[in-house]
Amino acid sequence: MKTQLPVVNVFTEWAPLKEVIIGSCVNFNHLKIDTTFRFMYENRDGHFKDRNFPWQIDPRYVAERQEDLDNLQELLEKEGVVVRRPERLDDVTEIKTPFFDAYTTACDSPRDMFLCIGDEIIETPPTNTKRFFEGYLLREIFMEYFRRGARWTVAPRSTVDQKRLDLSYWKDNVGKPVDKMEDIEPVFEIAIDAANCLKFGKDVVVNVGTKNQELGAYWLQRHLEGRLRVHMVRMADSHLDGHLVPIAPGRLLVNEGAMHGLYDCLPAPLKKWDIVPILDKSTNFDYPNDHLQMATNVGMSVNVLSLDERRILIRNTATLTIEALKKAGFEPIPVQLRHSELFGGGIHCTTVDVRRDEAIDDFFS
């Protein structure tokens, strides 16, 4: 007789998916561009100052993306996957703390903020002021999981005070060793997104592009000590899932454009894994100028969600990646998810895998 899985049970990115959270973008907004997220835009092209103006995504794009997220729910439920959704953000309200003022936004990309690993939910410390209270949109779901036996941890909360954020140019540090804890200046605080992490059984790979992220990785390493091993890499400004995603034991889907020259930064065991290399921007922008300058086209083709070791949900516009996956023996399932470039997240970003049918295993030995 098979033992029932814990309510939260995730160790990899590829085992059979049983339960997932899908984001919502109802009332997603960009009222007042977030200056605490400056490193993202400065690191991309150095023109953040040109974007610091009141701006909001066209409601038509919001409606189209919400329609696609709802259709994604329907698809997964037909596959027998339990789907949970954040609470609707009915009103955009102003946030004021001693350190910043901002406006609330919907939980469109829950993977950025919430890490399900083992039998635990971890809420990571925000790097973005408008997302400071985003966890409350999932509070009832997390409380249910907790009552049913899951661990629930909130990492030390960041103030998101710009003076405490490392805004240096991350590419200057690529390939350099991670700072020792004692060498990180006391002014910096813990601030890291859950999407900096990728799960490999007993091992977690965490990208650290800033000193705040280094502190976050050190916190996670200490928190998981004795249960999981944390490996820090310096490969991206923040999230790893635009560079690579593990899709089966010993196999990586890799964005060659982003990973060029960075393979030596991988933990030694991952250097032995087979790769499915792709170079597929997957879309042509057709937005007004004010939207165009906010969009990104980096890594959306590898931003996939595995149903199991063979079947992979992927954006239907990523035609070259779809063909590459077929040739590599996988079964890609094309899914429409419009405006990922504007919302800053593909299928992987807009989901959090809560339960997979698996036990912990060692894929690095």
C-alpha cells in the first residue's frame, strides 16, 4: 500500500506534479515604478531613470493574461493536478512603512516569493516594495497547508530600504567567488526571491547576484542544514529559471544565450549533466513604446513547468525550443501565456509546485 504524500512535498522540478499554485493578475499594476527594483533595469540597459514615471499595463493585456492563466488551470485540472489560486486583489491600495511607500499588486508570479521545498513553505524576504504584502493573498491556502501538517516559515523580513540594497552592477561579479559572510558589509540586509532557487533532490542551487541575495542564501543554507545542501552560484542578476531548468534526472534545459561563458559557474555535479541547448527568443514584441521599454525577452523559452520526467508545459510561441525538446525525447505541451515579457514571468514563474509524487533522492553524487 502506497504511503500518502504530505500536503507539501517537493524535492525536484520534474517529478509527477500533483498540486500547484497558479498566479492571478487581476488588478496587477505598475503605479509608481519601484525604485527598490532598480538593479533589474540598471543591469539590463542602464536606463532606469527613464522609466521612473507613473505607468500601468494596458487593461487589455491584463485581461488576456488572466484568461490564459485561467485556461492553464483548466488544462492542469484535466491532467488530475490540484490547482490553487491566490485571493483576488479587489482594490489597489497604498502601502506606507517607515522605509517606503508603494502600491499593492496582484500575485501574478508566486514563484518569486514562495518556495515549497520538502514538506515546507518558505516565504522569502521581498526585494520589491509593491510585493511587500503579497503573501496575504495566499494566507488562507498556507494556513490550510499548515493545519494539514506542512511546515511554514517566513524568512527574516527585509525593510526594502534602498539604502540597504546592493545596487551594484551584477555582471562585474559573475564568476567571482561568493563573499564570505564576514566580508558582507553590515549595511546590507537579507533580500532574495524564491525564484533564485532550483531544486535537485537533496541539493538546492541558489543564484546570488547581489550581497542581499548572498545573505539570503546563507540564511537558507543555515535553515536547511542537516536536511538539504545549498550551493551558491553567481550566474544571473536574480532568477535562475531564465538561464536553465532541470527537466529530468541528469538533464538540463539551457538558454544558450544567457549561459554562454557561464558553464564553469555551475556546481561540479551539474557540469556532468546532459543539456538540451536552445537559443529561442520565442516572440516578437508588438507593444506601444511605453510598454516596449518595460518588456524583457530573456529566458521565457526555458521558463517551463514539468508535469513529469517526459511532459513539459511550454509557451506555444517557443517553437524552436519545442522542436529541440521533441528531438531530445520529451513531450512538450504548448500553452498560450500572453504578455509574459510585460509581466516578467513565464509558466515556471507564474506557478509554484506544491506537491510532487516523489521522495528525497541524491542526484549530485
